[in-house]
Amino acid sequence: MQLWIDRLNSEAAQAFPEKVTAFRKDMAVHGRFAQPCPTCGQPIQRIRYADNETNYCAQCQTGGKVLADRSLSRLLGKDWPRTLDELEALKKR
């Protein structure tokens, strides 16, 4: 987190950025849903809530645990995949 604070402060110190966007090419998973993680190669996962979404690497960031998407996990209930392996098995059905 501190690395990005320093990068953005340095960028803003020179001149205010003209194109302000949350998506930055240097970020590992932000805005890269379904693409391979640059660290481990697993597909980037996404959870949606309200009008927002969060992308994450289940392998690197949550130890292989698939985070619950509020509406979809409620719909699937006990069938919600808890790990990457369970998610892949569900996709193959």
C-alpha cells in the first residue's frame, strides 16, 4: 500500500494527472478479471456488490479461497465453491 501511496504522491507532485483512473497497468490484478495473475498464473476472480466490483487473485491473496459474491453465493447456497478447484469443477459441469 505504501508503495502505491509513494508512486501517486510522486506523480501528483510533478503535475496533476490528466487522465485520472482507478485502473493502472502496474497494478497486479485491478481490472484484470479472468486474466492470469502475473505472480502465480491463476485466473483473476471478481466479486460484485452494488455498483462496484473487486478483482483479486484467490491463490495469492486468499490462500486459494474463493470469496463469496453476495447475490450469487446466496443463490447457490451450499453449492457455492469454496476453493479454486471447486470453482473449476463447477465450470466443467
